[in-house]
Amino acid sequence: MFMILHLCCAPCALPIIEHLLIEQKVKDITLYFYNPNIFPKQEYQKRLKDVEKIAKIYKLKLIKGLYEHDKWLDYIKKLLPKSPEKYPENSERCLKCFEFRLENTAQCARKMKFKEFGATLSVSLYKNTRQIKRIGKQLARKYGLIYRPFNLNPKKAYQASLKISKNQNLYRQKYCGCEFSMI
């Protein structure tokens, strides 16, 4: 199996990485950290540092996307009729953000000749995972790839994330990532 896995942070990635490596016996996973939504840049650096740590622990390849916060912000602002801060968490603003990052992931997957891609965003207590999976499947068709959803119980995945990230001494953020989720 040849897959690229988009991740937003180390804690969210851990249950999926363990599921793939241990339960599914997947050997060829490349992690992809592309999150220009994360603000401020110091927060981005904290999350990236722990993603690098788990890549090393699990002996996985890691591709670091560019930190293109201005490009992301322009994209979000252009698509929304009101100011982005007027949209609550898990609204259209978030869906556009997921779309932006997953589109970049699919483009990277195709360019680097991966067959499959997935996202840790698809297993969350706090996100609209049904919409994330829909976006992933649409992008898979567009780019001739396979989108892999993860059928993990979000509550159990969250509990596993808490336990594993505590054991690994990983940073756990207090907000989704963008400046609008800080409000």
C-alpha cells in the first residue's frame, strides 16, 4: 500500500497511525503536514515539531508542506460572503479550510505518485467528518486517487490520543488552529 496521510497535529494522528501500522499492517505510509491555517506561526512550529517527533518514533517519512498562511487567508476570505470571523466553528469556513488543505494533499499525492490519501481530520469528535469524507472522495475522483476514510470510533480515538500523547509528552493545543477558532 502506498499512501500519504495528511495530519493537522501529532495527537490527532496517533490513533490513526497506530491503527494503520498495528491493526491494518500498512507499511508504506508517508505523513504530510500542510496546515497554512495554523496561526500564529509559533503555534505552527510547535505542532510541526511534535509531528517530526512522531515521524521519528514510528519511523515514517514526513513531507512538510509550505506555510502559506496569506494564501490560505485569501482563499477563505474570497469564498465567504461575510468576514470569516462571523462563521462559527464547524461552519462553511471550516469546510472551505478542509477543502483547501485536502486539495493540496491530493495534488501532492498525485505529483508524488501515491495511490491513496487520507486525513486525520476524518476521525474527530469536533469536526463534520461526513463532510470531510465527502470532500476527500470528490478530490480522489478529480485526481484519479483513492481516498481512504478511517472507520474508527471518534470517542475511542480521542481517548487513545490523550493517552498516547501523554505517554509521548506531546503538545496538545487548545484550539483548532486558525485565528478565527481562537475567538
